[in-house]
Amino acid sequence: VPLTFGEEVVGELRVSGRQPGQPLSQADERVLTDYASQAGIAASASRLAAQLELARQRLVAAREEERRRLARDLHDGLGPQLASYTLTLDAARALLDTTPAKAADLLVDLRDQVQCAMTDLRRIARDLRPAALDGQGLAGALTDHLARMRTDTFDVDIALPETLPAMSAATEVAAFRIVTEAVTNTLRHAHACRCRVSMTVDDLAGLVVEVTDNGRGLPASGPRGIGLASMRERVDELGGTFDISSDTGGTKVTARLPLNVPT
Ligand SMILES: Nc1ncnc2c1ncn2[C@@H]1O[C@H](COP(=O)(O)OP(=O)(O)OP(=O)(O)O)[C@@H](O)[C@H]1O
Ligand SMILES: [Mg+2]
């Protein structure tokens, strides 16, 4: 007897007659059908609970990964930077009496380096919470962010609809993070000179986010970072779909996100 919940078959109830070869009576079958409809509900509930638990675990794991990345950015990036400044300061102090001009040069260098560190720090803070979203909305925040990534040798092209529809905060944040990570990847790994970001709104798919570059494509194997995994997690969390494809002409990241996510 199939166990069903709504239209879906969630299991199977196997029964045998009381005696070998003895068929089930009509009364038996009625009872079994009744029983199966109850058991179907129970089976479906326990399956949903298991799925929920799995989703919760994945969510926790994803958060943990992000913390690890933040720790790594702070520890391996800013930490050594600050340490090297103290060395430069020591050197400058040592030169102060004998060759003050050299000390001054060191201090000028140091000033530039501190400025770099401040940029890094701002990036880390921005990654934690894209505050720009609150002030400017998704389109404004992205345009602003991407403009800052554009250089003479790296063109970032943005195609957004004239107005984006209202959407959940979760969708906005996910879209923002996916685009910024994908463009950062392009900048870091692709050896690309151009990157295109596009967003379209589709009745069926919701918000479709695409980031394409003209770089060398994904390596066949190599270290697996947090970036791609966390993009995928974000999309999964919202019930969207994520896709990354590449060939020698470049890489394309596509995320489809539902506009409205129940909270
Ligand atoms: N646009 C791209 N072009 C070429 N290779 C890419 C691109 N995006 C990702 N990759 C490759 O996929 C790997 C995994 O990317 P991922 O973002 O997950 O990690 P990462 O950028 O190396 O580190 P992080 O955890 O800081 O993001 C990269 O190391 C790189 O080799
Ligand atoms: Mg990355």
C-alpha cells in the first residue's frame, strides 16, 4: 500500500495475508488504507524534520566558514600589515638622530601603507554587513561598489533594469554578496580584462543575477575556497538555484533568487 502525503508518495506499506496465499479481505484493505493515510502523514513529517535539521546544520556550517574567512582576513591580512608598520616605525626612530631625511622617507612610505590597511579594513567591514544597501538600495550599492573595482585594465560593466522591484532584504543581501564575491574572484583568479554584471527580473525565476568574465576559466582542479561555496549556500538558503560554468573564453556565474522570501 503506498504511503502518500498530498500527491507525493513518501513510502510503502508492505503487508502479507494472515495465512500464506490467503488474500486480504475488503475490511483488511479498508483498515490498511486508513492506516496508510495516517502513516503517510507521519512519514512525511519525519522526513521534513530530517530535511530541516540538515538545512540547519548547513546554515551553521556556512556561518562558521564565514567567520573563519573573516578571521583569516584579519589574522593573515591586517595582522602582519600592522606588525610590519611597527618595524618601519622602529627603523624610522633609529634613523631620526643620524639621518632624519631617511626617517622622513620611511614615514611617508608608512603613511601610504596605513592608507592601504584602512582600505582593507573598510572592505572587511563592508563585507560583514553591506551597510550601503540600507542607504542606496541594491542598484545604488552595487553600482557604487563596482565602480570602485574598475581600473584602467579591468572594466566592470553593469546592466540593471531601470527599476528593481521590491524584494526581501535577504534577497538583496544575497544578490549583493554574490555579485561582489564573483567580481572579486574574477579580479583575483580570472586574468580577465572585462567583467559584466547583469540583473534581470523574471516572473518565474525571480531575480536573475549573472556575472560573466572574459578570463581563463575555472581550473580543472585546485584549492577550493570559501567564496564559491558560500555563494551556493546563500542561494540554497533562499531556495534559488546557482550555476557556474566556464570554458577557455571565461566564466559565468548565474544565481536565480526568489524576490520574496518568507521570514
Ligand atoms: N572567475 C573565475 N575565473 C577563474 N577561476 C576562478 C574564478 N572564480 C573562481 N575561480 C577558481 O575557483 C577557486 C575557488 O574560488 P573561491 O571563491 O571559492 O575561493 P578563493 O577565491 O580562492 O578564496 P576565498 O575563500 O577568499 O573566496 C579559486 O581559487 C579559483 O581557482
Ligand atoms: Mg573567492
